[in-house]
Amino acid sequence: MSKYNEPVSANITSVLREVRVFPPTKDFSKHAHIKSLSHYRKLYNESIKSPEKFWGQQAKNELVWFKPWKKVLQWKEPFAKWFIGGQLNVSVNCLDKHLETPVANRAAIIWEGEPAASGKPGEERTLTYRQLHREVCLFANVLKRNGIKKGDRVIIYLPMVPEAAIAMLACSRIGAVHSVVFGGYSAQSVADRIFDSQAKMVITADGGFRRGACVQLKKNVDDALALKDAQGNLLAKTIEKVIVLRRACNDIHIQEGRDVWWHREIEYVDAECPAAKLDSEHPLFILYTSGSTGKPKGILHSTGGYLLGAKMTTKYVFDLQETDVYWCTADVGWVTGHSYVVYGPLANGATSLMYEGAPNFPEPDRFWRIIEKYSVSVLYTAPTAIRAFMKWGVEWPKKHDLSSLRVLGTVGEPINPEAWIWYHEVIGGKRCPIVDTWWQTETGGIMITPLPGATPTKPGSATLPFFGVLPEVVDNNGDPVPRNTGGKLVIRKPWPGMLRGIWGDQQRYKEVYWSEVKGSYFTGDGCRQDKDGYFWIVGRIDDVLNVAGHRIGTAEVESALVSNQKVAEAAVVGRPDELKGQALVAFVTLKTGVPALPELREELRNHVAKEIGPVAKPDDIRFAEALPKTRSGKIMRRLLKQIACGIEIKGDTTTLEDLSVLARLSQNEE
Ligand code: WTA
């Protein structure tokens, strides 16, 4: 039987809602890469009917190869290999390729730092393609000088600075496998990722700036390198070197022999670094993401297929043109930052803007100020941010000239139609198409999305699949459900950018993604298709929550809570939140004799921040004497969800071990 036996359709409230359609404007379509829905459908049908022909042609047109491939696809479910025998290098495709063209002297990265707390404007930096190429080659030589070889894993734990992109590209240049860890993760999370990937090096900074404060990245790394497992073994014992970027943020400790400064190392190397000729299937990066069990999964992506997906989706989904200034607001610590801040835009020779700070620091018009300052034409952000902007009021965007904007994108969670309309009217001046893009860390690139010159949009729907992507909504038996019925979203065919597995655990890869629905990739999302075939994502149907566009596994937060010596048991569920989409509610039972004092809530929240990172802090902690369980001992999450949402308890509770628990939990609400 399926693990997910709650009917997905129960969550769907908008099926019968009147939906407004926004067709692409003639002006936009005229100059777009894909000019009409029929143009899209023609290419889409070709991509599905003859995928190998389609992808072979695209790989030839879009990428430069040292050696051509012999075979486009080898598919032995669930393992795909793309462009077999082909050799290429990602950094060559993102940099060297442009050096013989007028793109060479164009801005590759525009960086805007956080303004000082005094309100002074932020620092700014521009790197042309030629300059970025030089920096990447220098740093690739620094990696080599510090013992990094092809295939070695390197942890990147940096703020949103150009050096994050430089470090990623430098790894790709020599065939090292990077694993970027978001700066908001704790020392424990860094140590766990080092242990799982057996990384040899950490690249970090003395600190990062956020809301006028300094984020102590190097200190976290020092702590991570000293952490031990339950048997007393160092978790990060594989680390040989730590490279530290100086931002003069704070005083740090330098351990002789292990820690070296980025700026000093650069002086020892030269700026020539031939790119490694890498197999198309050579691993490019590992990115950890929450799953339904306690341990994050190391999602593995490889070279050729991933890059092709990132490049093509950036080009078509944002209708990227030479004149664009493109800004994806994601942090490089998430997959969106990988594919749509670094690899996708640079492979297209675009100008990618990076911003280090928060959207409301020093004031809530920070984004609009940046858009005006750099004439940003494409903006890609998250629904959570849009909802926050709505709350802060139209006066902030209205203070700025946003007429340079051409395309608006969203990603990370379903966008509610109200936020969509606000984005369209207030930010896009009713003239910019909105692309609501559905995808995942695992998919490498955008999967379901409108194409701005071609697809009529409906607020709240990610609309139609990208080329080569065959999604379907199915029931628990894996059979397609009728239109307007909820079900599980699966992908029926392999695609070039798909994950190549879970690092070090291919069994888990098979179980998580390929066992739920036979012969298909299971996304973990619930979905329905409307009468026009448009996809409406409902959200996760597994035990993963989407909090402010970040994936958080409930099991991960639970294990963080029970690692506190005062906690006996914990269950974490989601409840809808107006701003963040979902909020985390933790039900906690304490060890005997520990009083449920109000201040313990903050202590436990901080404990979770220490174990995982501030992103995973529960919004709400409720103490209970016991958790409701079935006779077989399983925590009844459905009930807890209802309690968290303040809903009257419904459904079958006859298997509850102790019915009185329910009454106590309901009373426990603040
Ligand atoms: C959710 C982020 C609705 C979804 C790129 C997915 C979305 C998870 C959308 C992946 C969207 C992402 N509409 N839901 N446009 N985009 N999601 O791995 O639940 O951080 O499974 O990748 O975010 O999150 P991840």
C-alpha cells in the first residue's frame, strides 16, 4: 500500500474557482524565442516523440564539447546516462566560450552588497566575462595547489558574494565536486554534510553581512570541524584545508597548516588553468535537501545533462535576450542559486545580478531600488517574498522606476492568485508576463512553466511542461486520474537534468523516487490538471514542509528536538501561514520532572537553530503530556495537523491509543 494514503483532492479548494486567463501580448511574442502556443506545442511534441533526436540536436546547438557523444541516452530505470562518451567542461561553457565574442567584455556578474547599517549605499562590483574567467582560473589553481583533484568533494560555505560563483566554477574547471551549504545552516549541518560527502576542503569567509550583523561563517566551520559523533569520532576528519575569504567582517581564528587566506593564495598561482576534459556523466555537484526521514539527502547532479537543462530553461523560460539584466534573488545555497544565478545565466552569456542582503534592509524598498539602479529586466523570486512585499505596502515599489522589467518569475512554492495579481499589477505594471516555475532540487532545472511569449497564464498555475518533460497526475495505483482530480505528480520519462542519485545511497534513491509509482519518478507533490491540461501544484504530500520556499523535513526537526536532553518525544507538522506558506508547529513531550515553562519554548527553538539552522526553527512549540498514537505506535500526524490548524477533530480516531491525549492537546493551545 502507498505511504501516502490521504486523498490529495481533499486539499484542493480552488477547483471550481473562476480563473482569469492572461494571454501573452503581441508585442512580447513578436520578439520572443517561442512566439506562440502552437510553436511551443510543435517543439514539445517533437521532444516527446523523439527525445533522443531532440536532445541530441539541442546539446549540439547549445553546448561546446571537447569530444562528441556516441549515444544520447542510456536508460536503465532508474539510472539515466546522457550524452555517453561525450566530454565537456562546465566552466568552458560558462566562460571560455564567450571570450571570442563581444560577450567577453559584458558584465557576467553584477554584485550589490548590503548597505551599511548607517544607511550608506551598498558596495558594488562588476565582473566581466573576461575578468570572471581570470578569477576562476586563478582560484582553480589555488584549489590544485591545496591538494584538490578531480572527483574530490569541496564544501562551499559562503555568503552571496561573487566568490561563491567563482568557487563553484573553479571546482567545475578541474572536475572537483562542489557541495554548497547555505550560510544559514549551523555548524552541525556543515559537519553532517562533510561527513556524508567525505569532503577534503571547506571554502568559507570570515563572515557575511545580513541586516547590519555579521554572520559568523568561519566560526561555524571551526565548530563543525571539532564536532564528534556518538562514538567520539570527529565528523569532519576528512577535511585537510580551509580556504577563507576575507571580508573584514570580524576577527577569526586561523589554524596554522589547515586554514589559508583566499587573497594570499591567489598570489602564488598564475592565471592560466586548462579546463579538465570531463565525461558528460562526471559529477558536478551534490546538494543536500530535506527528505521524509531525519537525514538530508545528497542530491547528485552530473555535467552534460544538468548544464543543458539549466542553459535551455534559462533561455526559454525567461526569454533571455542579449540586452537583459537578469536577477534571480535566490541564495547560491539552494538549487535555484545553482541553476539560475550561476550556471544557467552564465552559459547563456547573460548578466546575472547577485545581492547579499535582505529584502527589507535598511528599508523595504531594497529590491525596487536595485531594480531601478541596474535597470533589471528579468526578476525571479519566491512567493514568500512577494507576500511580504504586499504586506509592506505599495508605497515602497511606487517610489521607484520599475519600467525596465520585462519578465517576472516565481519559484519554490505555490503562488496564491492574490499574490500573482499583485506581482503582475504593482511590480510588472500589467505588462510583464509571469512565469510560475515548478521544479525541485532533484530535477536540476525548471520542469513545468509557462513560456512568456507563448503560454497564456492563469494565476496560481505553473501551466505546461517544458520540452522533453512528461508529467502526469496519478492515483495510488499509478493510473492517470481524470482532469480536475487531485493526485500524485509523477514524471514518466527521464530528462537530461535529472538527479543521478543520492550520494552514497542509491538504494534510498530507488526507494524514495522510483518505488512509489511503478516506472515513474515520484515528485512528492500533489497536483491536479485542469480542463486545458494546465498543472496546479497543491504542495508536498510527504512529510516535507515548504516554509518560506525552503524545504524542511519534519523528521529532521523532530530529531533535532529530541536531541535536547529535556525532550522525550516530538512531532512536527505544518499549518498554513499567510506569509511563509507554511509554518512549523512542534508538539513536544518533556522528560519526567521537566516543567513546561514558557521560556523552554525559546530554548528549544534555539536548540533547533543550533542543530540545523535558523531556517528550521519551529514557529510554535506546544507541550503535551503524550502524543496521540495508533495502537501500532505511529504518531497520528493528521490529527496533530488539525489541532495545529485549529480545526475541529475529524475522521477516525478509534485507533487512538489514549483518547484523553486528544483533549489535552487541544487545550494546550495558547
Ligand atoms: C515546491 C526549489 C508550487 C514543490 C526549486 C517542490 C513549487 C519543492 C513550485 C521543491 C511552484 C517549487 N509551485 N510548488 N512553482 N516550485 N515548488 O527542492 O513542493 O527546494 O517539490 O526546489 O518546492 O523544492 P526545492
